[in-house]
Amino acid sequence: MKFSVGCAYKPVRKFLLSLTMSKVLPGSWEVDFRFMTQPMDPLLLEAGCSNHRLGLYIGWKHKHLLLSVSAGWYYRISVSPEIGCFYFFDKVLERRQ
């Protein structure tokens, strides 16, 4: 089971900074800082750093759906590829004018 709390700051339209704190039961705390940019629609690029891993991420968004491919370098187990599919009920990914 994983409990997470986070916040995000979007200083300009195509740039997002986020900070997340997570607790895995059983397990340890994780503090994760991420930088996300959207150089062109529908492409998303992200880099992240936490006390457990470093990661690079590329994603494709369509309305509320986000498909992603990423690779993380975990300090204990080396490189791990990841794929993801997310659906956002809010308009988090919509373009702001």
C-alpha cells in the first residue's frame, strides 16, 4: 500500500515542477522532485529525482489520457524500464490560454 501527498507549480504554460512525498507500507519514505515540459502538443518530457531513483520519461497525451514510457535508474537494482497509462478526471493536462 502506498500513501502519497504532493504539490505542483506551473510558472508558465509549458513548464511544471512537482514535489511528492510517499510512504510505502511496509517500507520507507520517498521524496520525489520532477520537472515536466511540453515542447509541442501532444508530447510530454519529464525528468525526476528522488532518494530511490533517477528517471527520464516521455509521454503522449490525448485529452484526459496519458500514455508513457520511462526508464528509471534505481540505486539498488540498476536500470528498470516502465510503461504507464493514466486517466485524469480533471482538466490537468488541458492547454491553458
